[in-house]
Amino acid sequence: MVRIAERSRREKRELLRNAVLNTALAVDPDEDRHHVFFYLIERLPPVSLRLLKSWRTRSTARR
């Protein structure tokens, strides 16, 4: 159980780090979108975040 909790924290830290970097670099200038991402990272469990990430990866691969 401790390993799962540590993995969850590590995944959320990585997602938060990427969101902060993208905001600082103005990769996406839409401020409202940034707020939504930060909210989702904070609120969703890691398994949901992984699912969203996999959907995004599949969507990007199809283009």
C-alpha cells in the first residue's frame, strides 16, 4: 500500500511539474485551461490521470 501511495504522489508531482513548466513557458496561453489542469491534477486519483493520459496519447497517435 505504501508503494502505491508513493507512486501516486510521484505521478502527481510529475504532472504538476509539467503543468507549471508549460505555464511558465507559455506553451498554452489560455489561462482558464491551466486552471482546469491544476484542478484536475489536484482532485483526480492517479488512475484517472493515467487514463486521461492514455486517451491523449492514442488521440495524438491517430493524427
